Amino acid sequence: MRRIVSIVAVLGCLMVPACAPGGEEPGGTEGGGGTVKIGAVFPLTGASAATGKKTLEGVKLAAEIVNENLPDTDLPLAEGEGLPNLDGATVEVVSADHEEDPEKGAAETERLITSENVVAMTGAYFSSVTLTASERAERLGVPFVNGSSSSPGLTEERDLDFFFRTGPSDRTFAETFFDFLDDLNEQKAGKVNDVAILHENTEYGTDAAAVTEEVANERGYEVVATIPHGNGVADVTPEASKVKSIDADAVFQASYTPEAILFTKTFQQLNYAPNILAYGAGFSDAAYFEAVGDLGNYTISRAAWALDAVKDRPAAVEVANMFRDRYGDEMDENSARDFTAALTLFQAINEAGSTEPEAIRDALEGLEAGADETIMPWDGITFDDSGQNELARGVILQYLDGGYKLIWPFDKATAEVKVPVPPYDRR
Amino acid sequence: MEVFAQTIVSGLLLGAVLGLIAVGLTLIFGVVDIVNFAHGEFLMVGMYIAFFAWRLWGVDPLFSIPLAALGVGILGVISYLTFVRHAMRGTLLSQIFVTFGLLIFLRGLAQALFSSNFRGVQGSILGDVSLSVGGVSVPGPQLAAAVGSLIATSAIGWFVWRTRMGKALMATSQDREAAAMLGINPHRMFALAWFIGGIATGVAAALIVSYQPVHPNSGIAYGLPAFMIVALGGFGSIGGALAAAFLVGLIENIAGFYLPTEYKELWIFVLFLIVVIARPQGLLGRR
């Protein structure tokens, strides 16, 4: 009996990410002395560690742009070293690993604020973790600026004073998708009427599904099925078979990287090529395309950033080049979003001229950044009462010939949209 | 009907592979009387071996089966000789901690050495093969994995039940002291059990790597079901593990398709609870 109890206890532990092996996070150095510290909590170990690394690199690059004198880069705080309104104080990013666990994310946020004395927080990629981490920051009265969590509920269902989101929410993205489908049906003789939704079952996927259904109904599209799936699973054949048997005109998919890979391979095995409209996440991850190769071609994804969409902005191209030089990988949507969240936070700290949390929050509330002050294809950054950036926009990309190409808005497109997508054996 | 046939086929294909993985685990438990919590990580190591054989030397995973099997088998023996052997003299809790520690160590080591990136084998021989029988698609890689797993499971069964050394292994499993008195060295048998358990896992790893992404956590998805299958089938029972694995594969696919997918694992655990209450020794386990 004792054996069974012990085994069950350990198995329970295996299922909870909190007990999974933790990474040693790079700790902060001594505070004060002209250094402003911000905390960054991301998934640095576990299944999404690769994405977490890239998002953190985005934040670090933003800090570098502030700290170094880059007079030729046309971005806020690039010229001169440090934050001018704080006597040139440099900024420092103290990172922590939340291991995809909401509780751990909240605990690490508290540790960074109380022990490392960070003046503001950023993170956490996973919407479910951003939810708990930002609530903890709220309780401690410290601003939390998020870049890459898109769950609408983060700003819509909560009344937090210290939470801000620079990136678009999935409501914006859902509207972007249906704008695209409307245009596709009208201008390109597309035949998309009924849609299915395939989503992972935590905060991000569930909210994306709910908002897609809501917007679909508003726009007169029929949602024929909503299929949730778990994370960290060995097999998704039942879910994929369901999608196949329903055979909708388009399938909205919100999945993180491992399941995105698994679904693509399973669809191939079932000889079924759905027209996937992806809510980023796994489909924004370079690792997905490395793992599935040519099968990933023709994936359509919403994005808050794509190099193609900002080619006319020298600063954006320069930042993408700096990213490649520093970290070896291409900048992707996730790193661009967290870069922007961090840079916005630094801007607010500078404008506040103070490291007092209330002053930073007031500066964030009053912030008005123009489109050309960002590296994003947005109209700028201005927060509404809920803390959502009301000027964030989405674009639609399709993965063609080894890279995401801008396919919508049609007038800015760099490639022609290809739907219905060809079967897997012809990719 | 076509759809139902598809769920059955998918369930059997999954079950065969889960069976081989669980057989490796149950063998170690049956003989050595220790639960290897790092079993999923053994699988992950095997997947990396097969992946790098493909990546570095272009060896198709089908041909790197011996390499992965041997690699994980040796890993099992090393684990036994270096940690487990000593832990067996300690308390139950220390036995659990030593294999659980091995799990954390292997996962951390994989992330340190290979990074947390997802990797996948592309263009394997069977990668694009997919049979279609009356509307039911049978993917080549999964079929190969299922057939390969059944062959490997049968081979292990043959070894254990038909060969002298296998009989010695089973004797040790049944009564360590009595076997020792008959001149069977238990430590050799323990090392052998870890070796065979590792081989089973390594074979499974090379078989699934053509359709499963490889990353430091890729053992979790198979490790956890394997534990449940072992408990379901009866700790130490090879036939029980195989039967339970097919049951799990079928339930997951049938319930996953016809009932809300988010609860597909629920039914497996419901079955598990029923078995634990009604037949605590497992389906084919001995009391």
C-alpha cells in the first residue's frame, strides 16, 4: 500500500509542471547606482523553452537599445546611453523561469519584486501565466506590461490598474481574420462559409475559441465544431479525425508548438489538408517549421509582426538585424512583441522620470507613441482604460517558400494567397 | 462506420507502441522491484539517438533501431550499476528519489546539450507512405511502429519465457532468495532486466521518432501513460501490460472521437480506478 501511495504521489508530481526540473535563472546583480531593474518572467525550461528564450531575447535587445548610444537608430531612447530623464540610468533585465506554471509565474513575480527590487514586470508569453503573474504584480502595486499574451480576458474581464498590453488581443486578431475572409470571399472568389475551431485547453486557446465563435456569429459565418485538445500529449488522432470528418471550409487553430507539430503530422497521416488559420503561438515558432519541414507550407497565421510588413521602416529592419547578430536566430513575431512591450515600459519609466510604480503607471496611461516609434505594423501605442493598446493591429501571413509572407491586407501583400491549400504530398 | 474503423485502427496502432514501452517498464519493476520514474526520459534519450543518427549520418530511423536499443540498454545498465544498486539497500523513498532524480538529470542534461528546440526527422523512408483501406488511413510510420513494437514485444516474451537466461530472470522475479540459492546471481539478473527494459524503450524510441517531435520533455507524453498501463495490467506482467496498452489506445481513440475530446484521458483513468478498486493486482497481475 505504501508503495502505491508513494508512486501515486510521484506520478501526481510528474503531471504538475511545478515539480518538473527547474532552470537556474540568471540572477540580478547589485541594485541602485544608476541601474533600473525590470523583471521578465518567461518559460525558460520545459516544452516551450525555445520560445521563452526568444521572447526574453526580445526584452534584452530592448534594454540594449536603451543602454547603448545608437544615434542612427530611429527609435525612442536609442540615442544616448540609458534613460535621459533619470540621469542616464541604465536598465537591467532580471529574468525568471515560470516553467509554464501559473502558480510558479506568480511566485517568481513576487520574488523579483520583493527580493530583486524590480520596478516593473514584463512577460509571460503563456496567457494563463500572465493572468496570475499580473494579478500578483497588481497586489504588490507594480506595473506589468505584457507583449505576447493574446487572451482577450486579460484586459476585458479584469479591472487591473497596473496591467498593460501592447500587443493585439485575440479579439483584434479574430476581427482581422474575418476581415481577411470577407475580402477573400469578395475579391478572390473564396468559398469560406463554415469554420471549425481547434484549440488547446488553457487560457489562451479557450479564450481564442470563444472570441472566434463570437466574431464568427457577428459576421455571419457558421461555426460547425469547437474541438479542444490537451497539452503534452502523445497522440492527437481522435481530435484530428474529428476535424477531418467535419471537413469545414477553414479551421481556426490555437495550439502551442508541440501540438502544432503533432497535428500537422497527424493530418498528413490522415491524408487530410485543412485550411488552417492559426492563432500564432506554435505556428509563429521557427521550431515548428524546423520540425515539420515542407508540411508547414501554406499555413496561414495572424501576426502582430512580420518583417515583410515593416520593411518600409528602417528602424524595424535594423532591430531585426541586430537581433540576428546578437542571438543567431531570426527575430520572430514573439520576440518582436516582447521587444515592443519592454521598450514601451522603458519609455514610460523615462517619461515618469522616476522609478515609483505609481509614476510609471501614470506615464503608461498617458503614453502616446506614434506608429513610427515602434517596430510594429500598428498605428501606434495608446492604452485604453482596460490597459489594452487600442492601436495594435494584426496582419495575415502565409508560409510560402520557406518563410512567412504578408498576404493580407491585399494592397500591402508581398505574395498571393493560396487557398484552398494543396494536399500534403504536393508541398 | 468508416470513422469507427478509423478509431479502432488508430487505437490499435497507438496501443502496440505504448505496449512495448510499458513492457520495458514492467520488466524492470517485476524483476528488480523498483519503479523507474525516468522511463519516459529513457525513451527521450533513445529518440535523440535515432534523431542524431539521421541528422549526422543520414541513417533512417528504421535502421538505427539497434543503435537506439543498445544505447538505451547501456544507459539502463549504467543507471543500475551506478545509482540504483546502492539505492536498493535504502528505504522505499530513497529508491523513488533516485529514479526521479535521474528523470530530472536526464531532462536537464538534454536541454543543456541539445537545447529545448523541437526537432523532427524529415523524409524518412516511410514518411510519405500512407495506406488507405476502405477509407481508413493507415499511416506508414505508425504501422511500422506498431508492427515493430509487436515483434519486439514478442521477442522479449520469447526471451523471458523460452530461454535459459530468461527463465533465470523470471525465477529472480518470483523469488530472489530461492533463485540465488539455485546459483542465479541476482545482481546480474537485475542488470539484465535494466538492459532489456532499456532495449525495449530504445526500439520504441527509434520507431516513433519518424512521426514524433524530439525535445527534452518528449518522454512525458509516453512515460505517464506507460506507468498507468503497467499498473492497469498488473505490476510485472508482460501480457497484462500489452493488453492494458491496447485497451488504453482504443479507449483514448474511441472516447476521444465520440465523446468530447477534452475528456479523452478521463475515461482511461475511470477504467484505472475501477480496476484498482475491483482488481487491485491489475488485469493480469498476480497478487
